Amino acid sequence: MRALSCASTAGWLASLTDGAPSFDEADQITEECADGLRHAFWDAATVVGRMQHELYGFIIRDNQALAIACMYDDPDDLAWAQHVWRSVASAPRE
């Protein structure tokens, strides 16, 4: 995770997604979690002649952010990709 200096998690989300393509409501999700904010969007792209599905997610908490990407072949694996994104946890700072 990298240190951030924005005043709010929503401000960091806006900064991290600045310049990203816009997605339909059905292709993105934002969730508040106990100590921050999660946001993900998903799409499909043709990579080397094959369709590839992609989920890009952010977890913002404690003035830090983590970006995650999941690539998968079967569109039915979106639930798996969302589970991976939601499973990210941070260890307490020492």
C-alpha cells in the first residue's frame, strides 16, 4: 500500500479513478467497509485474439490505498473476482 494525503477516502477514490473509462452502474460497485471504502469496476477486452474479463478494484483505508486486478476467462467468474477483491485485509500497523 502507498501512503496518501487526501482528506477523505472519497477524495482518494476520485483521484485513483481519474482518467479511467466510465462504466455503467451494473459494471461497478462501491462499498463502505468498517475502516474505509472499496470500489471495483469490471469489463472485457480482447487480448491476443481472446476475450479476457477484468476486474479492477481499490481498497482505501487509513490514508492508504491498494489496487487489485483480477483477470479471468469465463464471465461467470465475476463472483470469484469480487470475492478476491472483498477478501483483501490489512494487518495492524506496528
